[in-house]
Amino acid sequence: MKSPILKQLERRISEILRGKDTAIKMAIVCLLGKGNLLIEDVPGVGKTTLAFALAKATDCTFQRIQFTSDMMPSDIIGVSIYSHETKEFEFKAGPLFCNIILADEINRTNPKTQSALLEAMNENKVTVERKTFRLPEPFMVIATQNPMEYYGTFPLPESQLDRFMMRIILGYPAPEYEKIAVMEEPSFRLLERMEPVVSRHDIIGMQEEAEKVRVEDSLVDYMMEIVSATRRDDRVRLGASTRGAQFFLGAAKAHAYYEGRDFAVPDDIKKLAPLLLGHRLILRNKKNFSDAERLVREIVEKVPVPV
Amino acid sequence: MSRWEAWCFMPRIYRLLTAFLGFTGCIGIVITGELNPVMTASGLAIVPGYYRYLKGRGTAPKWVIGACSVLTLVVFIFDSVVSGDFFLAVAHLTITFQAIKSYDLKEPWDHLQVYFMSLLQMVIASELSQSIVFGIVFVVFLIALVAAMVFSHFAKEGRQEKVKLLMPVSLISIAALLLTAAFFLIMPRTAFTFFGKSHAKGMRTSGFTDRVDFGSLGEIKLDPSVVMRIELERTLPPPYYWRGKSLDYFNGKVWQSTVGERHRTVKSGDEYLLGSYDKESAVGQRIYLEPIDSDIIFGLSEMKAIKVDSFFVSEDNANAVFLSRKAARRASYTAYSIVRSEVPGVRDSRYLQLPSGMEKISRLALDITAKAATDEERAILIERYLKRNYTYSLTVASPQKGMNPIEYFIFYSRKGFCEHYATSMVLMLRCMGIPARIVNGFYGGEANEFGGYIIVRQSDAHSWVEALIDNRWTRFDPTPPVPAGHLMAITLFLDWAKMNWARYVVGFQAADQRAILHFLVSPFEFQTFLHLTSAGKLQLLLYLIFLPTVLLSTVYLFRRVWGFERMDFVSRKYVNLKNMMSRWGFALQSSATPEEILNKAQGLTVEGQLREFLELYQRHRFGCIQMGPEARMKYGQLLKRIRKGLKGKFP
């Protein structure tokens, strides 16, 4: 059964972001699996709220970086400034140095800045002028991308997309929830009052626990079969990478842990597959971003589940 | 990756298998020994062909293949017209085809062609040969074919990774062999051969046709091949005269039979009756006759009944017995004889016929028998005279031109073999007005202690004399005894193996099927059941053990083949559940997860039990926790309850 802390965490977040249980759950899974999250959706459906709520509820430091086209890498990593007192260059940490980063509209900034962020989030450290700074733990980037606006944007290339553990879509809330959201206090005010449910250390502990989740050998085979099926499919120009498979395994473990098990089951893998693999595929005729997910769903339906 | 590329990556062993199959097919057809050696020689091209192929040298140029094919076709048409035997022409064609194909292996399809052609060769060979060697080649072929088909399946799927083949191949091979054996046992036995016409020419013998050149027995007497193997149903002291055909007309060079018509015998039960007889005193001889180029069958004189699978059994007026031509090819039969050296007969002028120029021989005969008072004494004297005064030899010089070979034997060379002796005696008897005829058959044979049967060879062919004395055909043998050569133990042992092949495989007949059926059924006949002897009880017990064993091992085999074997209790029950739900109309693909299964059952009464069951399943299957006895019981009970619940839901 689900652990009470995680249940509480989920409930706390869903009080603010209503009707988005799946997205909340996936965000938590992503956090537990030490992955980064890409939210792809139109503006105003609660991308920021989700990220902020997650940070607040887990007692994590939070920074929102609104990406613009004139941003430089130093704007997020930080700069070294000459100090008159010590007569030395001192590193002034940028907004990157906190637990949860919301990289809002990451496709608005130039590739240089994008890659600086993505490298940092992949290695969990930053090197400035031959000095290496470790990023705090836990560390998670939640990037958002608006798929509707293309003008003046730099869409993330597939090689960069591959560094995200999952891509989720929020979508509009169901009518009943939307009505409540419209009538009630604005969410930023609710967020201000939000009390953390767990501590940062708890999260680190849970991450470690999640890593120990057992994945039976035939399940790993099942997962690999899905991954290689995406490579074999005629409609796909580029299938999932090995890194994708690594993330897949981590996410499956985190999902199992989230569900309160110390072992993974086929459902962990099957449910996660579209979210895990969708953004890693390049389709032969790309129509829109949900096509890839649908395709992964189709592929998964053809892979036999180990019994 | 295209199929063609995948093909290039095919493991070496697969190519090796194709080569092996092509080769085995050709070997199988060549060892029958029925093919034209020149045509067979063209098949030698297969060796460099496959050598090149395995070395990866690529295919021969198209025009060469084309030219060879056209040439082959021409040769084939010529062959089938000239030899008149379309069947053998096809056999030749398959060899040439295999040879050409070995230079032209490109696509997957080509490999399948090789398999098909090898299979055809095996079918042809089975028609031409019944030798044990072919049996062995066939088993090897079958196993290789199974392996090749499995490989070809993987090749079609484009899989290149190493596939565990040993188990599936051996299992399928065993299954195929078992099935073949089963078919062998239950296939209806008819007197037809597979291709309607018998093609094997059989062993060349002489002496058993209506026309026998004088001296021709000498050739086959040099041949050590086995003609027949005989099991006697009761012990009988030698000598054994395996009577074949008697001949009555001699023109000085050729013996002929003029008794003419054969008449069919009456069938009574499963025996063809040649005369009424007393079963008690008859000696049964189970005879396995190698294919020979004649339809005559042999047996101790006087044969009274024949038990055989044949359309008919016919007999001529001189006590020779014949089968239908087809049946004679794989003849194994039981002859029942009242063994004696004299047979009732009637006087007939044809048994007094003499060729011209017999004056000298006639005088000699009178000289020899001067002291005798009766026909019997005369015959004995002549027999003794020939036995004592002549030398046995298989190497006989031919007489000068114009000289009668019998005269040459009696007065000049004084050397000869059974035919000379017997003919001389017949002519002498006839000179004195005693009806006589020559009888060709086999004499003696060697006992094989391994199997308790008698081996008769071509070299045991023999001629002897029957003289009509007091209206009884009495046997005389003027040939001096020849020391018989003995065979080595190993030869006898090998012959025993061949005998078993002939006995249990080639000679497996409808009667044997009936016997097996009877054996299997008999314990269950009510009457028998009441009076079971201890042997019968043992048989019943064996039957009860045997049948479930076969059944269980079949089930086990199938499970292994279908991949059930690695499944433990937990998975098996889960699969049972899935299958059960599929039967009840829940569409469950192999990609269905436990949760999806649960979702399908939403709202059903069994949902709770199903959830519990699936939880147990997942915990023990993927959590890798051993299922304890209690959990096991619960697990099984849950499944039962779900089954019940579903039944209630869908009446």
C-alpha cells in the first residue's frame, strides 16, 4: 500500500492543483526517481503551480527561471565577481542552485543557455572557471514548453529532450474542477500558505529506498523489449536510446515505490512507457507532440507481458 | 535490415545443414544401387559445389546454371524415353538437380528447394531400397531436416542472435521419429507399393524361371549375398532342400518348364491352401525373402499351406508356388510343409523327353544299372555312380564346339557342379524310361545362433533330381557333398541385425498389426479378463503402466515445446486464469497486465477475489518471494472461487 507520507503529499498538492492527479503522481515519481520533468502544454493550465506546489510540499528551495531569448548561461548558473575585500574572484551562485527549478518556457531561450541548463541537470554539478560546484540535493528541473507558439522559439533538439526522464501533458482540467479553480482564491495565495508535508531529507531517503526496488529479470527483458520495439517500428525514424532505457528502469522503480511496493510489476512499466519514451522518438511524419505517445501506446500493446 | 541482409548473417551451421541435407538426399538414393553409375557420377559435382558455397565463393554465373539446366532436361527426356523407366529417370534428375543447385544458392527459397528435393530423393529411395543402411540414413536425414526447418524459421523472422536450438531440435526430432514410428505401426498395409509399380529389380537370380540356360547356376553360386532367412517353428534335422522350381524339358542347352498353367489356390482363413494336411505334423517355416527378380517362393517339400499378405498364391502342376508379382518383392511368408523326400505324382510323357544324341549316355546308364532290379535301385545306383566318380568344381571349361555339354561333363571333363550332376542323372533316368525332372532351389544354409534362424545365400543355390518311382516323386541328389564355409561371428551378428530389420520393419504386415491390436485389447475382453493367467495379468499391468507413461511424456513434451516448462506453480495458475477469462469472452491479449485484467472485471462479483489473486501473483512472481504452503492453498482456492463466480455470471 502507498506510504502515508506520499499519500499526504499527493493530497496536499491536489488541493491546489485540482483534477490533475496523474500529473501530480508523475511529478512525484520523477522526483523519487531522480529525474527531470518536461511539461509540455499550453499556457495557463497550472504548469507553474504544479512545480511550485511540489517544492513547497517537500520543503525544497524553489526558483523559477523565466527563459527569454536574450538570456546568457551566467544568468542561470551564476557569475564570478572580483571582490575588493578578499582580492579574489568570488562565485555568486545563480538561480540554478536550489532544489527544484522551474525552467519556464525553456524553448524561448537560445541553445547556448538551454544546453548550459541541461548539462547541469544531467551531471548535478556546475563547473565555472575550473571550479566545480555541486548542486544541492535533491535536485530537479521541471521545464515547461509551449507547443503552440513557434514564433521566435528554439525548440529543444531530440538529444536534449532525451535528458528528461518524462514528458507529461497537463491539459485543461475537467469542467467541475475548472469551475472550482476559477471561483476559489488564486493559487499563488494558496501556495504561500502551504505547509510542507515532508522534509528534504525524507525525499533523499525515499530516493534511496526507491533505488533498492527489485525489478525481476523478466521484467527488465520486458522493458528492453519495449525499448527495442520502438527502434524496430517502421513509423519511427529514431527509437529510444540506452539512456532512455536507464531512465525507464529508474522510473519504474520509483513508480513501484510510489505504489508502496518493494518490487516492480508489469503495470509499472506499461503505464510509464508512453511518458518515458514518447519524447525520445523521432517519427517519420511528425504531426504533433501527442502522436509519439500514442504510437508508444500502440507498440506496448504488441509486446507480450511476462507471466 | 532487409531479409536479404539477414540471410547473409545466417549462422554457418545453417549453411552446413543445407549442404548436409543435399548430400544425404543424394547418398540415400545412391546407396539403393539401382541407379545408372554414369548418371550418379554427375552428382559428384555436389562436393566442390558445397565446398565453394561454404567457403562463401558465391554462385556460378547465370548462363552456366541455365546451360546445365537445359542439358539436364534434355538428358532427362532422353533418359526416360530410352530406359523406359520414368521413375529412375526422375531419380537421376534429382541428383543432377542437387548438383546444379549447390552452385546456385542465393535466396532463402533456394535452401527450401534443396530440402524439398532431398525429401523427394528419400521417398524415391524408400521405394528402391529396403536395406537397413537406408533406414539409418533416413533417421539422420529426418533429424537434419528438423534442425534445418527450425533454422529456416528463424531465418525468415530475420533473427540473427544465437538461438538455443539443441533442445527444440532434439525434442521435435524425437517427436517426429515417434510419430513416424506410430504411423509405421498403424498405416494400413496393402499389397500395393507406393508408386503402383515395383521398381526395385531385386537380386538377380537364375534357375527359377521357365527357361534356364544350362550352367547358369554356376554364376550365382559364386555370390555370397543372402537370399532368405528362415525361422523354423520346430526343430528339424537337416538336410534342408528349399524347393523352388522344377523343369522338365531339356534341349541340350536350355532347361524349360512346360507344365504351363498356374492355378490360384484357395484361401482359407489367413492361409492359402495347397493341399489338405494335418496341422499337427506340419513344419512351419517363417521365411524372409530378399527381393529377387522372380515371383517364386521357396520352402521345404512338400508345401501344404502358405500364410502371406498377397492377392493370391498360385501353384503350377509341378509343385512350384508363386506369389503375386508385387507381393514377391517384400515377401515374408510362412510355409507349412509336411517334410518328406517323396511326393505323390502321376506319370506324364513329358518327364521322359530326351534331347538328341543321347546314345552314349544311355549306354552308360545301362552299364551302371545292370545289376538293379527295380527303378528305385537303378536311381540309387546312378546317384552313387555320379557322386563317386566325378569331381565337384565351379570352374568348368566350355566344351568344344558341337559337343553336348552333358556329354562333355560325363565323358571328358568329369568336373562340374550340381547342375551337371543333376542333369546327367535326369537324362540317364529318362534313358531307362524312368520319369525324372530337375529341381532348382537352395540347399542347406547356415544356422545363425544369434537369432536362431537359417541363412540361405545365393551360393546355396542347388539343383537336384526328382524321379517318379511307384507314382511318387522321389528326391535324389547326385552331387557330392561340398564342405560348407563358415561365417565369422561378427558377420553372423550383423546378419542378425539385418534379419531384425527384415522381420520387424520391412516385413511388418497387417497380420502383425492385428497381433499388436489383439495383444493390446485382449486383457479387456470380458471372457479373458475373468480367466487371466499370471502372464496375462503381467501384460495388463505393463499396459497400465505403459499407456499413462506415454501420455504423460507426450503432455510433458508438449509443455516443454510450448515453453511451459519454466513456469512454476504461480505463473501456471495465472495463465490458467487468463485462459479462463479469455474463454468467458474477456479479450485478453498477451500484452495485458494484471491491472488491466482487473479493470476488465470491474463490477463483477469476483472482483475482490480477482484483486487478491493478482496481488498474490505479483508479489510472488515479481517480488521473488517463495510461495508458502498456506499462500499456495489460498492462491489455488481463489482461482477456484473466481472460476465459480464467472460461471455464475455467465451461465
